[in-house]
Amino acid sequence: MMPAMKKTVKKGQVPKRFLKFKDTYPGIAKAYEQLGAAARGAGPLDTKTRTLIGLAIAVGTRHEGAVHSHTRKALEAGCTAAQIRHAVLLSVTTMGFPNMMAALSWVDDVIKQ
């Protein structure tokens, strides 16, 4: 049996699965987007900081797709590849070396596109 091919999403491209979700469940998608907007607007953090925090949370939960998504968002917010990688490197003492290395590879999936 052949291994499943990994689909990559290009930088700035929303995954097709999310677009299908939005088409199928527009009310839930709208509520989700409104909740995100309310959370972003609830405090003083700037966009770059918020995106790096989102990335750190995705790294901490070990969600590869979320790391991809938050890496794209961080790049769109003006974060450099070095800043994004640094955010991931900071996880080494909390998440452990293997987990940090996995997250770093997921970030590089997006940065290298």
C-alpha cells in the first residue's frame, strides 16, 4: 500500500477543506470568524504579536494544519521567517526537542513555498 500523498497549501492560500466548510455551514463559519474578530479586538496586542501567539498555541497543541495556517498568517502580518522560526524554537524547553523539530518542519513547509 502506498503512503498518502501530503497536500500542501501555498502561502496565502486558504485550504480547500476550510472553503468547503464555509460553503456548507455558512452560519457556523460566520460565527467562528466573528468570535475570532472579537478576540483579536479585545486587547492591545498588535497583529504581528497576535499571529506569533497563535502560532505558538498551534505548536503547543501539535496541530500541523494550524501551524501551517498560523505561519501563513504570520507572514501576511509582516513577520519574517527568522521571527517565525524563533517563536517555534522557544517551544523547545516546554514541548521538547522532537516536538519543536516537528513544528519547525511544518513552518518550513510554508516558508519554503
